[in-house]
Amino acid sequence: MQCPRCHHNSLKVVDSRPADEGRAIRRRRECENCGYRFTTFERIEQTPVLVVKKNGTREEFNREKIMRGLVRAAEKRPVTMDQMTEIVDKIEHDIRQTGENEIRSEAIGELVMKYLAGVDDVAYIRFASVYREFKDMSVFMKEVQEMMARENDNNDRHQVQDNKDESINEN
């Protein structure tokens, strides 16, 4: 491995710890030439998963592409890198849990929206607008209305649960 700053090959590991719920190792490294510190992650190499794109072509699954889409969607929003990394981790976990070696890009987009909806509504709408290729305002409004309906359903369920909790506490 080379230093990303000076490209020297002599590095030392300063710190190592488990990451991603034990599925990876996070290492802080320091270049012995220029002193630059950076972080690397080691993950178990798994069988490749191919993504079948809309046009039928296939390419290898790439976590970084999902992360770039999330970063764009969450720009200037209160979404942390840790939250975005957690979303990507969940998506990759869900994909690998299927046991399939191919997945349609549409399924990945739906997973992104599923997890992003629970983190930030605006980032969700931004991602959905690109992913679903909103052609006009009516399609956009339909998506917003569906999102609001889901939120109302969640609020109703929480209210029912709160009422149950209150009646239990009264007894």
C-alpha cells in the first residue's frame, strides 16, 4: 500500500479496531516518509455481485457508487457520514443475504430509498427525483403524498402504542 500523499511504500499501523459490526477492520496508518495519517478498512473478500442495469448491461456491485448518490442527495442536510455509511452497509448486507450473484439496479434504488426515508425526508425526495426520473410535477407530488401517507401511518401506530402504554400505566 502506498501513502495517498507522497506515494511512499513505508507505512505503519497506528491503531486497529473492528468496524461495521465486526465485518471489517478499521486501521489508522501513518506514512513513515511524510507523516501523513489516513484510515483504511479491510473487509472479507466476498464473491462478486453483478448489478443488472436498466439497459441490460452488467457491472460489479460498487459501494462507492451508492455512497456518492447518498452524498449528493444529503448535501446541505443534517445527515452524517456515519448514517450514510450505515445505509450502504445495510444495503450491501441485504443484497448479500439474498444469496444471488446478480441484482437489478432498480432493487438497489428501492433499498436506498427504503433506508433513506427513515433518515431524512428531503434527502429521500432528492434521491427519488433522480432515481424515479420525475418527468413532471404530478409525479413529484405523488411521491411526496406517498411519503406523507407513510409518515401519517407511522404516527398513527406510535399514537396507538402510546395510548396502550398509558392505559397499562394507569392500571
